[in-house]
Amino acid sequence: MSKMVKKLRPSDYWRIGEHESWFADMAAKGLHLKKMGIQFAKFEKGEPKKTRYRIEVSIKKKMTPEQMQMYSESGWDYVTRYGYFHVFSSAEELDAPELHTDPAEQSYTLKELDKKLASNAIIVVISLLLIIGMQSSIFFLDGTPTLALVKDGGIQQIIISFFLAYSAYHSLKASISIHALRRNLIEGKSIDHHASWKKHYRLHSTIAFLFTVVIGLSAIIPFITLVKMDTKTLPETSLDLPIVRLADVEENPAMVREEPSYMSDNVDWGNRYTYNWSPLAPVQYETDEQGVVPGEMWADGSGEYSPSISTEVYQLSISTLSNQLMSDLIERHRFEDSREDYIETEHPELDRLIVYEEETRKKVFASNGTTVMYVQYYGYADVNTIIENIVAKFTLISD
């Protein structure tokens, strides 16, 4: 039983001369072409032979029996096809005549393919621009590109964009190359059937390997995110987590937890903590916590005093992202507030500290090393109490 061997094929399907040369070199090593795939070619292992290969282009994916019979009578056997390219072989000792002796005449076989590839390239490039435009909205529509990159699956979007861009480049290059080949044939320049294929082969092998690794890792990321993501009801007693607790800010023993306003999957979403993961922020926490102080009223008489707090924590893989992430968090959470109302202040234990404060609403944005924290609080506690708790949590993270 003959043994079949797979080989990564040369990079660009339109490089006719390089493919012909590669097939011949493989045959000289005892590997005889049997089938072509998108990325691999299948060879039958046998005795080394000096074999000539020629590629005929036809916009029709099947050669007519008449054409195959005509070539066979001239000493050329049909081997296989890939796309619009049909491969014929002939033992070198047969000295079979060339399929085409007039380059200008051969150029007509590329005419329809030239038009089709040009049309495909235009469609692919336009589609790429539309897709990139839509994907860019994820990053720039609300002015928070770093937050999208860290939190909202931005890495996958970038990888997909690079893959689509490479595909468009490949399609455009195919169109330009076939057009140039046709022009050369019209000018009487024959195809080089012994063109060197090794340089492009090494380049293609490297690119194929990198794309396989990157796309493979990109495909794994969503599954890791789903496995690691978790949301639970926040216990009333303190957890050993880098989050600011409402009880620590209020410091009021009379405060109790407010009755759940929304329950789903056995989670009290008014008092919950969520853990997330991404390659750029492998540690992420989001929390919401609500309380009420029985018998105590808001100053405006709107009801019982019911303070609340929300926290977002991001421990980054790359510390240089922290400043832009802080800026994006402010942009995401400032709503109608003026950016000028977010005041940056100095703190001896923090790299950066930005505070927004009004009577009952405080927002604090802090960073230290690779960690960025955002805390939003509704209540009457002093903002310095919030900052002290944030510093304590940064200490917990660093430990």
C-alpha cells in the first residue's frame, strides 16, 4: 500500500511557476503530487523521478474531457486541481511539448480569472473597511478604547481585524499578481517553470504557524473567560477581596442590608460581586452593595437613608495601561458631569488619585502599580473615608 505524505504548500496559489518548480522538486525526492488543499498538498511516496509539471488556468473548475484527452495525447497527464488551477505532469524523458508555446496566446487563459480576482479584491476590501468600521465603534464610539480592550473582548476584535486585513491583502495581491502575469505574457515573457519557491515557502510557513497560534489562542480566550467568570451574592460579612465594603465606609452598626430588589440565578444583584478575567486584566472585580438605616431619613425627606456603593477593580498585565484605563473609567461613569469636576489630588500611597464629590455622591478613581480601582458611593460618609479604604485594599492586593 502506497504511503501518502502531506506537505505545507507554497504561499500564494497564483505563483504558477513556483508551484510547478515545487512539484518537480518534490518528485525528484520521491514525493509525487496527488491532491492539493487550501494549506497542504498530498503526495504519494515512491521512487524519485524527474517530472515536469505545468499548471493550466481555467475559470471553469472542471476541465472538459476533450481538453484532457488532447493534453494526454501530447504526453501530459491530469493530476489534480486547486481553485481555477489545473495541474498536469509529464515524465521528463518523454520530452512532451509545452502546453503553450505562445505566451501571448496563453495570456487569454488568464483573462476571465484576471477579471474575477479584481472583482473579488474590490468586494473584500470594501467589506474589510465596513467590518473594521463597525469593530472600531466598539473601541471609540463612547471614547473608552482601553476599557474595551481590557474588559469587553477587545483583543479578539483586534485579532479578527488583523486576520481580515491579511485576507484582504492576500486577495488584493492575487489580483495584482495575476494581472501582472497576464501583461507579461502579452509582452511575450513566458512563465518561469523553474522559479525559486524556497523564500516564499519559508515566509508562508512562518506566517501560517503564527496565524495558527494566534487564532488558536484567540479562540481559547472566550472559553477561559466563561470558565473563570462568576457572580455571587455578596455576603454581609467581609470577604478577603480587594473591594470597598459599604459597612466599612458607613461605620454605622444600625445599618442593615436592603431587601433584594432583583434576584436571578440565586444572586441578589443589588448586593453581588462578579469576577472576570481577560489577558490584559487577569484579575477583575465588580461589586454592588446596598444598605438601609432604619429610622434615619435622607436630608430631603425622600425616604429612609439607603446608602450604596459600587466598586470596579482591574489588576493589569501591563502597568502602562493604568493611566488610560483611569481616563476611560471616568469617561464611562461621568455621564452628564463635566470632566473639570474630576479633580486629581496627591496621595503618598497612590500613583494617581482623582475625585468627584457632591453632597451625596462621591466617585473615586485610584491607581497604584498595575491596579486600577473605581468606587462610586451614595451617602453621607466623608470622601476621605472612601480613600482610606481604597488604600487599605491596595495594600491587600500588593500583599
